[in-house]
Amino acid sequence: MAKRNIIYHWGDRTLQITLGNRVNGRIRALYIAELVLTLGMATVFLLQSIPFRHNIINWVSALGASALYIIAAYRFLARIFFNEQLILDANHITIIRNTLLSRQASRFDWRQIGPLHYEGKQKKTDHPLKGKCYDYFGFETQEHLIQSLHHEGNLYFDTPNGRVYFAPGVYSWDAEKMVQMMKLYTGSALQLGPEWDDMLQEEQELDDAASNN
């Protein structure tokens, strides 16, 4: 099961946000299908290379099959075990990406980054409290699937070296809560793009409506 809850840890000098593993069931099924397909292709190459004897073509096929096995396993495990953390302090935001075999940390100075933006604004996902009808045609489900497949993330900010994406699989309603927590900690250090005005206002209206029911 993917750990989809966003966890906030308030320290004396830092705010740590653990996004966890946000691979949903449908995306996980696609990854499994890709793994099975690649392993099937590798098996075909391997069977064609048997018996090995002294034929160079057979040996090349066997090596190619082995490479496909390794690549397929690595891609699958890297995706399934991917998780992301944010660490905020007075001067920096650090984005940490972990997989089964690697760890990458990128640190950015608040003074050198642009406003935080939500990539999904043009196709904003509906909040779970908004609307009670069933999605008979699966449009909302398909939108979630497309956003989950977006590799880099749903949030971004600009830096002198280019745009930095993070928070893959974080939909609008979770992003709004996360940004509110980030603003509480950083104050004016975190600048927001203009799209957040409408998003945060809608979030507040939905929360008010839910509390009045």
C-alpha cells in the first residue's frame, strides 16, 4: 500500500514535510504491466539464444536479455519505492528524493527562487467535497491518472538554472493544505503564484461548507 498521507514535523529550526510514496493503484498497475512486458521480451531473447554454443549472436542475445531484466527490475523498484521530502529552514528549501538505491538532495536559497506555482491549475482536480454525483464517464479518474503519470511533479518554482518541479501525485486539495503549512512556517520567504489566491479561497469555502453541514 502506498503511504499517501503528508506528514508534517515541526522542529526548532526546520519544517520537514514527508510526501511519502504517492503511487496510486492504477499507476502501480501500469508499472506492473510495463515490468511484465519488458520481462516477457527479455525472456523471448533469452530463449532464442539457447543453446549458447560458440555463436556470437546467441551470446549477444543472452547479454541483451540480461540487460533488459536488470533495467526492468531497476525501473520498477525505483518507481515503487520513490518518496520525497521537503525541509524548510529560515534560508533554504531542500528537496530530497529517495528511491530503493539512491538519494538525491537539492538545496535552494529562498532569495534566488521565484514564486511557487501549481502545475495543474489549467486542469485543476476537483476537491473530494465538491459535488456528489458519480463520475459515470471516468473523466475525473482519467485526469487523476494523467497527473499521476506527470513524472516531475505538480508544483514548481523557477531558479537561475531553470524550473524545478516536485510533489508528484500531490493534487490541488493536498497542495493547498501543504502551502498553508509552508506559509505558516516561512512567512514572507515563500512567494506564491497568482493562481493560489483562487485555490486557497475555494479551499476555505469548501472547509466552511463542510463545517456547516
